Amino acid sequence: MYQAIVFLPLAGFLIAGLFGRAIGSRASEIVTTGLLGIAALLSWVAFYQVGYAGQSTTIELFRWISAGSLNVNWTLRIDTLTAVMLVVVNSVSFLVHLYSIGYMHEDPDRPRFFAYLSLFTFAMLMLVTANDLLQMFFGWEGVGVASYLLIGFWYKKPSANAAAMKAFIVNRVGDFGFLLGIFGLYTLTGSIGFEAVFGAAQGLAGKTMEFLGYKVDALTVVCLLLFMGAMGKSAQFLLHTWLPDAMEGPTPVSALIHAATMVTAGVFMVARLSPVFEYAPIALQVVMFFGATTAFFAATVGLVQNDIKRVIAYSTCSQLGYMFVALGAGAYSVGIFHLFTHAFFKALLFLGAGSVIHAMHHEQDIRRMGGLAGHIKFTYAMMVIGTLALTGFGLPFLHIGFAGYHSKDAIIEVAYAAHGAMGPYAFFMTVIAALMTSFYSWRLIFKTFHGEPRWAHADHGHAHDDHAAHAAHDDHAHDDHGHGHAHQPHESPLVMLIPLGALAVGAVFSGVVFAKKFTYEDGIKGFFRDSIFMRPENHIIHAFHDVPGWVPWTPFVMMALGFALAWYMYIKRPDVPVQLAREHQGLYQFLLNKWYFDELYDRIFVRPARWLGRFFWKKGDGWLIDGFGPDGIAARVVDITRGVVRLQTGYLYHYAFAMLIGVAALATWFMFSGGVGGAH
């Protein structure tokens, strides 16, 4: 069964990729979606068998690498942590496949699109079922390649190509750290298999190694290098710049990659390596610092974005920060819980946004929307459910609420209860981020669905994006819906609404149903067993249930405050935001330009690199090597031959004259040489 779960998406990729043109778009869609549906169904079965019935297992498939003392077998590691990820990856991927049938129906390259989606899913499954660091790295790079292909799917659009390359290159920076971390673990333990590494972890605590000429704590350095990989993949502060740009891909891609799966790979990796991180407390503090900073930073930028997908992208970035706060505090199961619930409501929000873009004839700017609630009622209801889940709507005194309430509020309490210097900082940052999350989420709802319809006046002639690329790709605009000024926004087809409904169920119930298994000591022990390791002295799970009574209320108050502020500024007094932006122009521009990180990186890294490249090209290669090397020699040869060529005129009397001179010269030489010889 487990082999089927992992390899069905691969089969879908091969069929759609190799035979897509032959069997046609519709067949490609049905095959890939059908295979993923089966995989998703089996994943839930596996989730029950492994999590509840306790049937963890490892399945060896074949010998992969054998070199000296390094023996790597291709093995599927099936434990509760894997099972949770299987459910998330396959369920969301299946729903995204289904949704794409409707969303991409105008695109001529559908077989390629569905092949890429299935390839991505396969790579992600390889990552989560890995039983050693090399196989994990294979999946890690596989999702990187697939995300590059998907973000740059409309490859005739320069912005899509740039975004795909940016994602790929920023991730290379993180992957460099990840690789060094893998090498470090191999050096320390002599193995890359999880069992061997985890077994040796405790003995490595306190050991030192030489790194860049300094004596440093071995595990701390290795864990920080591994976390660097997680920072790239999970778009954490400093390596976050690729995520918002990745919205250039089709909307279903954003839902799959940037909500549920690829960006959570870093979180999964840290949780999987919990036996190593547990013995590196300094590294955990660093994880917590970056998580809290990301949660705050991304939320501030989300406040002022106007592209419906970018608001949700920054929200994703911020929520990933929350997950790392929980991991940094040692509450691994709570971080994974938020990963699990977040997958449902964030995929719901992205696909809901896709439905809005579809209704608006491919308009993405929320300033050109408004008053849509009456036109696309189902999409509106789904977006509100997603927003309630994201903002963590719930009743603290009854302990019931939407998915986000159970997982996100648990993280805020964990931050309060965390030991170490970063605890108070993380608590403060996550609470402020909760306020901003609520504000920008409701701002999106109010500006999109409420108020005056601004689309009636807006010119739909300019295709703002997503499917503008179709027109560019196809060289003919698609008039299936009769895109134009007079048309009313329309609800999406059923094939796009069913996935929204299914995800909404997850957004409402995934928190309350699974809270016991992820956030209570007894539940975690019985459910996760050995798949997550916590040292006996790590009492964070117990501690966060004993926080003072006001702590669980803080996120609730922040959520309500954010809602009230958004209502006041976008429903009651829409003139206030405009006035505020005018009065605080500096701050507004600072946030609108994403803290100027892109400009900063351009100045620090991109321009010097380009200058250096240009210098080596023009001066090093052109002037020095070519000038004095091959080109120099060739030029001298050409000069000489040019002189010789002048002698070759083609006139007979020139040649006769040359022969005469030659004979005269020869006779003279004979006379003189003979004469000298005769004198002796």
C-alpha cells in the first residue's frame, strides 16, 4: 500500500509527461487526478493505521549507493510524522489537481501542467518518506526543480521566468547550508541513516569540532547549517524574498507549493531531526528567533499589499514563522499541528482567491474589486471560513474554534511557556503578528467582497495577470466567458467549488478533531511515539497548559481587535487608510517595498556579482586571455599572411620577374661561395 501511495503520482507524471500530447489534455487530467485521488484515499488509511493503530514500519525497496563504508538503501520510513505529511501532501495535491481541471481549462499546455503537478507531488513524497539524509535531499531538490517548472510554467512571460529563477537561486543558498549540515553529520556519526544518526546524537552533546578555524560546539553548528536549508525552503526571514514572487505561477500552484507542501518541508525536516536538535539548545533558540522575526516581518508587509495572492503569500510566510517558533521551543508536535491545519485553510484561501480571479476575468488587484459577495456567494462563504480559520477564531472559555484557533493559539502559549532568552521575544512577536494577521485578512475580505463595486469602472481590457499569460502563450485571447467590460462576475464551475468545500471541512474541523493528539502529553505519546523525540527534561507540552489565565485570551483579543480595525477602516471610514498612507508616507513605502530587501540584495549581491562577471568577461577573457592568447597569435599569423598575400598578384610577368630574380640570386650565391672555396 505504501509503495502505491508514493509511486502513483510518479505514474501520473510519466503518463501525462510522455504521452500527454498523444492522449490529449482531458485524458491527462483524468489520469493524473484519478491516480492522486487513490493515493490520497490510501494516505488516510495509512494515517489511521500508523497513528491510531500503531503500525509503524520501514520498507526497503532496493540498494541505492554502495561506496566504501557508505551503504545507502532506498527505504520508505512510515511513522506517524510521515503519515501526517502523506495526508497533507496527497489530500491537498488531489484537490489542487481537481481544481486545476476547471481553472486551467483554457490553457493549451494542460498535459505539461498536470505532469509537473504530479512530479512535484512525487518529489514531496520522496522527501517525507526518506529514511536517510541523502534520500531526503533527493526529494528536497526534486521539489525545488518541480517548483521551478511550475512557477515558470508560462515561460513566455519574462516575469514568470525571473520568479522561477529567483526561487531556484535563493533555495540554492539554503541548500548549500543543508548539504554542509549533512556532511557534518556524516563526519560526526559516520552515517547518514536516521537510526544511526539519532542513536549517536546524545553522545555528541558537548563535543567540539573545528569550523572555519574556530573550535565550536559540533551539534550547534551542524543544526544551524541544517536549519539554513529549512530557512531557504520555508522562506524564513533573510531567505524569504522568493516566496511572494513565486505568485507568478498559476494560482493552483500557489495553493499546492506555497501553502501546503513545499514551504513546509523545512518545518518537517527540523521535526524529523528532533533527536539531533534536542541536544543543540542554542540552535533551537536561533530557530525560535528566526521564526518569531519572520512571523512579525511578513505580517507587517501583508498589511499594505494589493495583489490578492501576495497578501496570502505573506500570510503563509508569517504562519511558517509560527511553526518554527513552536519547533524552537521544543514543542515539535505543536509545530506539526499548525502545519497540518494550516495546509487546509491556506490552500482554501489560495484556491478561493483563484476563484475570485476567475470571476473577475483574471484581475488580481483588490483595489479593482469590491461588492463581490452577492455575485459569488459560495466563494465568499469559503473565503470567510478560510479567514476565520487563519485568524484563529474560537472561544477560549469553551476551547472550541476553527482550525487556526487550536494550532496557532497553542504556539503563542508555547512561546510564553518556553525556557530560554528567546521565549518572551517570540511571545511578543507572535501576539503582535496575530493582530496584524487578523487585520490584513479582513482587509482582504472587505476590499474584495464588500463596499462599492470598483470593477464596474475598472478596465478589464488590461489582463492584470494570471491568465494574461494564456493569451501571450496562445497568441489569441480566450473569449469563453466573453471577457469584457459589461459582463458580471460569475461563480466558478463545480469542479473548482468542490475542492473549496472539501478544504473548508478541514479548515473548520481539523483543529478540534486532532487537538488531543498533537497538543496533550498523553495524546502525543500514544500518537507520535518514536517519530518525534523530546528529552525527558523538555516539559514544554506540560508547561504550556499551565500558563496564566490571561495568556490564552491574548490572541483572541488581538483577533477581535484586528477585525474591528479592518471593519472601521474599510467599511465604516474608507477614507482613513488613504489619509494614513499620506501622513506616514515613509512607513507606507517601507512596508509596500517589503522592507527594501530586494533592493538591498540587489545592491549587496546582484550588482557586485554582475560587475565581477562583466569585468572577467571583458578584461579577463576578452583583453587578457583572448588578446594575448589564441586571438593574439591568430592575429599575428593573419598579419604575416596578409603581407605574403600581397606578393600573389596573378600576373605572369610578376612571376617571371620573381623567377629571374631568384635565378640571379642563386647564380650570385654560387659564384661567391664557389669563389671563396676556390681561393683556399
